Amino acid sequence: MPIIARNLLCTPNVWGEMNATQASDYLSRLDRVRHAMTQSGVDAALLSVGHDLPYLTGYHAMPLERLTMLVVGRTGVPTMVVPRLEVPRVTPVPGVFTVVPWDETEDPVKIVADVLGDARVIAIGDQMWARFLVELLPHVGGARFIRAVDVVGALRVSKDSSEIDALAAAGAAADRVATQLQSGAIPLVGRTEAQVSADLSARLLAEGHDVVNFAIVAAGENAASPHHHPGSRVIRAGEIVLCDFGGTMNGYCSDITRCVFTGKPTADVRAAYDVLFAAQQAGVDAAVVGAACEDVDAAARAVIDDAGFGEYFVHRTGHGIGMEAHEEPYMVKGNRRAIEPGFAFSVEPGIYVSGKWGMRLEDIVVATANGPQSMNVVNHELVALDV
């Protein structure tokens, strides 16, 4: 179905310029989206807040009560409907999208409906606020809605060369912080988990990250909680400290986990970590093109199961990563999707003994025709720090 075009209402001089390479990337992605829409019988895609929007346009919409919406049809230049006060934040990409600003007294949902025209199969972004969909329904009676993840999300799984370069740069920056942790440059003993978390966060920013997404610091028994929130617990000598941190750098995410021990590791921790080390390597080795995603999970889990720690590995082995810290594909039993070149994901088995200790070892891996390529190369051993 055709999409009704609407004139560009903004002058371009309020924005910066976009280089030709970026414009080419966005146009290529839009072509792939339109092909997927045609294959799926989708007339239009509506993308609001979330990462599908910057993936196709470079623009990150703020999660406001004011509507921002990219309307993508099978033909023509997509239209971005955006609050006028947000227009200065939009960088134009000629030929990729046009901008329709709306004023406070206008109905942006009606504007979107006008742009949609007679589209009857519409893909909706997962992060679009329900209120906007509810308000749209009366304008598009008889339309059928599907999830846009089935159109755009599937294309985002396979990263192109520029995305892989961005992931590598973010991973290298995270590695530099992990190196500081392992060298003892980040004081641990006598500080709270929260203080060390703040320190890690500051170092991520200093190494080039734009945003810190998380910085888990879990000491001793707290490390048995995989997503422990760092608090007032003071780190002591003679215990394991799990640090899982990452952020966003130039639009793409990092995510790394390394454990250190404050002093000489105890025998039980050392033995378990040797198993974890082998399990993580087995997971990475299994992440070859053509293997099923669940094969990565099975390979890592088998090592831990065979060593008698199976009940203490309580989560999937990995998650996809890119513009979002967690996205498709997931390395978990039941996911039989074949790994393709450009798939990017974590490999992060863990062993967690409640009330005693926990440990996890994580790298980001990109599948290539030449085998798995790790975005993290910093020391994988359990480093013992002098205290």
C-alpha cells in the first residue's frame, strides 16, 4: 500500500551534516527492511523509541510523553514525525528520511495516520508506548498489527563491518578497564562495592564510553547473586570479587565480566574457577557459523555439569549485543537458530554457590567465516591481588 508523503517542514541548517558512508549504511539497512516488509506483506513500519530508530536513521529519541515516530513504507523516503522542540537534536540524512515537526497544539497521532494513508498491515516497534497505539487505532480501522521485531529486529542480528568495528572499539575500552582491575590499580579492600562500582564507571567513561549501562561489583557471598546490586558491603581480604561492567560507546555496547581474588584463592574457589575457565572456552569454541545457538550453551554447560557444578549454573550462556546490551540472539537451550556471520553475543557461564561465593567469566564474541572472534582479550585467569 502506498504511503502518503508529507512536505519537509524544517530548514536543514539547524542540523549538522552526515557523511556519505553513514548515509550509505542507513540506505542499505532501509532497503533490507523494505525487502523484509515485502516478503512479510507489511505495508508500513512504525518505529518510535528504542533502537530500531537509530539503527535506520542515527537518531535516538528521548522516551518522552511527546510522540516521535518514524514511518517506513515499502516505497518512498521514510517520514520522521518529531516534536518541534526536539528538532535541533535530529541530524538530517538526505535521502534517508524527512522530518515533520509537530507543534504543541497539534495531534501527532493524526499526523502519523495521515502519513500511513491506506496501509493495512502495520509493524509496530516493541518500545512504542501503548497509549500511542491506542490513540492510533480509531484512525486505521481494519488494520492488522504485527511486531516490528519480526521485520527490523531480524536484520539487526547480523552486524555489518562498521558495527563490528564499533563493538571491537567498545570491547577494547572495556578491556583497558579490566586490565586496571587485574593490575591492582583499582583499590578494592576496605572500599564498599558501591565505591568500586562508581570507580569502574568513571574509568569506562575515561576510556571513551559515552554512557555506563551497569557496573556490578559483588564480593564474597554477594557474588552468588548474578545481578547483585553493589551496595554498602565492604570488600575484605581473602574473598572473590566479581565485576561485570559495560556501557555504550559510539552507539554500540560493551559487556565484560572478570573476577579477582583479594589475596590467595581458597582451594574450592580455585577448583571451581578452573572449571569455569574451561567452560567459557568451550562455549567460545562452539560459536562457529552454522552451529545452533543452543550449541554454545550446551558446550559450556557440559563442562560445568561434568565437574558436578551443574545445579549452580542458573542462567543461559549468552545474549546478543549491539546497540542494545541484550538483544537477539540468545545462547540458550531451545534456540535452534543457526549462527550466521556477524552474529554478536556474550559467552558468560557462571557458577554460584549461595551463601559462599559466585563467579562468572564473560567475553563478547562475533561469529565470522574464520571462526569466533572475541572482542575481549584481557587475561581470563582468576587474578590474585596482593593485599
